[in-house]
Amino acid sequence: MPDPVNDMAKSWKEAKECAAREGLPHVYHDCDAEVYGACRPGETQGSFSEGTFVEHRCICMPANLSPEELETKERKFHLDNPDW
């Protein structure tokens, strides 16, 4: 049986590979869970706590950007939003 936690991407590069494999248009970095992945527009990432869904802080971008572009844009976002 697949383990969804250990199957998560660990970088923008791996997230892009997931997006290509699954035919998904976006990639994300879940900053709360420290994982990357691929998603559809509007999908939220999070976890359940005592039966309530808690949305995580994620940076989502188009999967057609290169890993370097994704890293640069994320770095700029964090510089521009240090309290996020």
C-alpha cells in the first residue's frame, strides 16, 4: 500500500516530475508540512486535526516553470513577506 507521506516530493524538481506524471498544471510547496507536490487549480493542502480540516500555508505556481524559476520566485516571496 502506498505511503502518501513518504511519497511526497522533496523539491520543486520532484514536484514538477509529479505534475508531469499525473498531468497536473500546478506545483506547490507546503511550507507547514515541508513537502512539495502537484495539484489542480484551487486545491488546498492541509491536514485533519480532531476531525477539522486545517489548511496549510502553500506556495503554488504553474508547473511549466523551471525548478530554478520556482526556487527564485519562492525566495523572492519569502523576502517580500518575512512574517508569512
